[in-house]
Amino acid sequence: MQNLIDLVILFFIIGVLADAVKSNLEIPPAISRFLARYLLMALGLKGGFALSHLGLTAHVALSVRM
């Protein structure tokens, strides 16, 4: 039951339901761009914090190389 309270899960369920009933629900382009940038920044920050706790190891250096 705790998983259903998570906002990400709720938005996913709402999206699936909206598609199932053929709703014309759509996100405005400005909000869509904002959400994309927010999610990319959140992923980068979360990965950066995890990397800072892990430290620079050979495995990390090989994974991050370009």
C-alpha cells in the first residue's frame, strides 16, 4: 500500500488510465520541457552525490570515460 502513495507511481497509474479511456489529456509543451530538464538535473545530482560517496576508483574511472 505504501508504494501506491508514491507520486511517481500515482502519475504512472493516472497516465495508464487516461490512455485506457482514450482521454485527450496532454501536457503543455512548456511544462514538458521543464519536466525533462528537471528530471535530467535530478538524475545528474543523484548520480553525482552517489559518486562522491563512492570515491574515484578504477571501476568508476572506466565507466565515466568518454
